[in-house]
Amino acid sequence: MNVEVDATSVYSRLLAEVRDADLLRRRHGYYAVKITANLVVFAGAWVVFAFLGDTWWQLLVAALLAVVFAQMAFVGHDAGHKQIFRTRRPNDAVGIAHGGLVGMSYQWWVDGHNRHHANPNHEEHDPDLDIAALAFTSGQAGAKHGFLRWMAKHQAFLFFPLLTLEGLNLHISGIRATWHGETKMRRVEGALLTAHVVGYLTAVFLVLSPGVAVVFVVVHQALWGLYMGSVFAPNHKGMPTMAGPPLDFLRRQVLTSRNIRGGWFTDFLLGGLNYQIEHHLFPNMPRPHLRHAQPIVQRFCANHDIPYVQTGLFGSYRQVLEHLHQLGAPLRAADRLQRV
């Protein structure tokens, strides 16, 4: 029997079971409430910001905005996967609008994220493994030189501090891609990103004194980056990496992904991405259905002897940091030998 055809047939049976459970049905009401709630809190945070004036209490508003920015980015993520509407155009409208509100290019992000979904944790094809400051495979670690080699040696200790820069990276990368015409709807996104930067900085420096304003921006952007990075890191980091010809779709998605256990608060905190295995198997499945698909997928994987990994949130961070620390071990050992 052709192995590839058999593997496709196995996934088709899982897909049919999920469809029979009506888990691919769109949830317009859920997203209407989610988007409205996010926008109300977003607007309310800026009203409180204007009301408080020039005070260090504004750092609490900065922390609140970090959470709201992340929650709005999660909606953009869902739109990018066509989880909200069945067709591309209305999803793109929601995604671009949310990208403009948080200051990132939706089209740039969708392009890279789609490549990640096609080849998760693949050394050559997954852009999420192509991060200069970190090494996710032994090959990447061995190829580091100079300051990047020093970072790779100590990357487990540097990992969370580096995540504070993720918000800045999202801003700059999106602006750069838009500026160079690497995204669709360049003019629309360019106008939205410009309006975001100008409006954000004008509001902050108009209401706050320079010193407080700078600290507000640093705290807001650092916490947003840390939040976003802490949500995405447990999904694949420390899981098996791939090289060469890819495995079949089902195993490619399951073996490289990790789920996070938890209840409704974990679902809210991680934007549904705690069901990473189900999300990768069914990218267009609406977020609230992922938790219902989880037992179906777990049982199916058990019946087909496919490892299905899930752990607690803090356990996932421990696994990620242990993996990063192990990859830096040969570099640290080599440096010790050179000093002997």
C-alpha cells in the first residue's frame, strides 16, 4: 500500500469525525462578543489614560494595554486562518483593522505564519526557527559565531528577557515589509501603521511628561512582547525538529506541537493556542471549538500510536528552557576546553 495515500486516508477519517461533530461551523456570535469586548476595553484604557494625566499610575494602564494588544492580536490570528468568516475578504478586513490598532502588518504576519503552518519546526522551511539570537537545533548552535555564539551559550537565561523585544520586532518587521512593498494592500496597511505610530506617540507624549512617557512606552511594549512570546513559545519550542522531506500532514503537525492543559482562564490567556495540536490539524476551526476537538484528536492519536504531548503551562516553559540550555551545552564545553 502507498504510505502517503494511507496517511492521507487516516487524516481524512479524523477530519470526517470532526466535521460530524460540527466543529468547523463558524461562530459569528462568539467573535462579535470577543471583538466588541476587546474594543470596549481598548477604548476604556485610553479614556482612563487621558483621565489620569501625568502620573506613574499610568504604568498600570500600560500593563492593561499590553494584555489588550495581545488579545486583539489573537483575533487577527484567527482572521488570518479564516476562523471568523468562510471567505478571505471579510477575514482580511478584520485582520488588517486589528493589525492597524496594535501597530503590526497583518499581511506580513499571515505570510510568515502560513509558511510556519506548512512546515512546523522544519529547520529549512519554518521561519519561526530562523531567529538569529537563538539556536533551536544543534546545527544552528554550531553555526553561531562571535556575539551570537555567546548568546546561544546562555540562551536559556536570555530567552525571557529577549521576549520583551518581540513587540518592537513586530512593529519594525511589519513597517519594513510594508515600506519595501512585500505585502498586499501596501497603501492601506502603510496608512494604518503610520496612523498608529503617530497617534500612539502623540497621545503618550502629549499627556505625559517626557520621562514618564518613555517609561510608559518601554513598559507597554516590553510587556506586550513578553506576553506574545510567552504564548507562542510553548507551542513548538523544545519539540522535535524536522529536516529533509516532510512527514505526512497528520504526523507533521502532531509530532511538532505541544498542548497546554488548563481551563477557561488558560483558554483566554493563551487565545486558544493552548490547543496547538488541534489548531495545526484544523487551522480554520473557530477558537471556541478547539477544546471540543481536543478529546477527539487525543483519542484518535492514541488509536493510531501517534505521540500526543500536553503539559501544564509552567511545565512547558521548563521544557523549552531545558531544550535551549542543552543546545548551548556543547558551546559552553568547547569554550571550557579552550581555556584549559
